[in-house]
Amino acid sequence: MTQKSNQRGYAMKALRKTLIASCVAAACFAPAAHAEKFFGGSSISILHSADYQGVQFDAGGNGGMEYEATYFTFENVTAHNWGGTFFFIDRDQPQGDLEGTDNVYGEFAPNISGSWLTGQDLSFGPVKDITLAGQYEFGGGTEANNYMYGFGLAWDVPAFRYFTTSFYYVDNSEISDDWQMTVTWGLPFDVGAAKFLVDGYIDWSTSASDHESEFQFTPQIKLDVGNFMGNPGVLYAGIEYQYWNNKFGLNETLVDTQSSVSALVKFHF
């Protein structure tokens, strides 16, 4: 690679980090006089399954191995007139042969409302707003530091609490850069006196020379247990299903497609 190509590469990485930093700064320092907070809350979840898929090489294309683990997750979400933030951090504790190989992984995802930023109503049809979207991923087995930037659409879908689609360019620290699409949703519904919430996400990323295209589909179905105790929206119990093709961007010689069902308990505060 020539010196000029190196300089272009460094310049692009600096630009990407500047964009994500600008998004974070706008989220953190929106002028108080113009900022209005709609919602903010945190939660702790515990998930357990024996269906998680780990890495194990097999030249014949039957790679991977199932293992049992418990995940502890802290989440925080905020919603403002200028946009919102989402943060989570996972600690997984494998059992059996993988005991002692715990990992910590997290993400911080701010978004800035285009309508707030421009002072114009950007809604059209079923689209409520266009957002400036960023994300920072850190930790995991490879101690990654990935920067993502792009845009999102907030949709007005009947019965849904929220429904969003986001499109990112991903500046990966450990593998070649790629593109990612993320869909998130939350759908509450009642069955008699019981209140339920179905929420989750879809992640799809493109392939590159050193990794495969990934696809994740991860819905949670939860019963509002707190509702029966006079405190709706506080304590949930249910299951999480995760379908993960080409986990970590690896092919079938290293890991099989994950199709896991996890028991979960989630406490909001």
C-alpha cells in the first residue's frame, strides 16, 4: 500500500470517529433550554440456556459446539425531543468445559432526531422521523472497538410501542469494515388480565474478505409479572429466542448456526 493510500485510510478512520463523536456529543450536550426528556429507565436481566453456540473447528463443515451459559445484562434507555440513547453491557458466564471463560461486551447507541436538528417536520407517510444514528461496540472475546455511523427511520406502526430501522457503516477494529442494518421493535398486547411484551431486534451485516455475512433474529416474549402485584412494567419473565447465522462472521467450519431458547427474568427500575 502506498503512503498516499495509507493517508487516505487514516483520514477516513479519523472522519468516522469524528462523526460518531459528534453524535455522542449532541446526545450528551443538547442545550438544556431546548431539551425535553420523555422517558428514561434501566433494567437488569438474567438469561440462561444450554443452546448457545461456541467455536470449534471441523474441516468437514460441522464446526461449532453447544454450551450452557448464564448472561447478566444491564440496560439503560432514554427518549428526548432531540433523540435518544440506548446502552447495554453483557457479562456471560459459561458452564461445563468453558467455565472460567467469561466475557464482557457492550454497546452504546445514540440517535439524533432530524426534525429536532433541522427545526423542520421530516415525517412522511408512515415515517415519523429520520435520525442521525451512531453506535459504539466494545469488548467481547476479541476486545473489539467498533464504530458505527449512519441514519435511521422511526416508523409509526399501529399497535407497536416503537419500530425502527437503522443503516450503518461499520468501522471494525479486528476485521474488515462492513455495512449493517438493524431493526428494533416493541409490541405490547393483553390476553385477558395478563399483559405481554414482544420486543427484540434483527441485525444483518455484509460480508468482507475476512468474514461472512451475519444474520441475527432475537425476539423476547415476556409476561408482565409485576402487573399481578400492582406494579406493571417492573418485573417480567419469559423467553428469548436467538437465531444467529454465521455467528461472529465465521463459517460452518468453525461455528454452526445458533438456534437458542433462553429463560429470562427482567427487572426495571
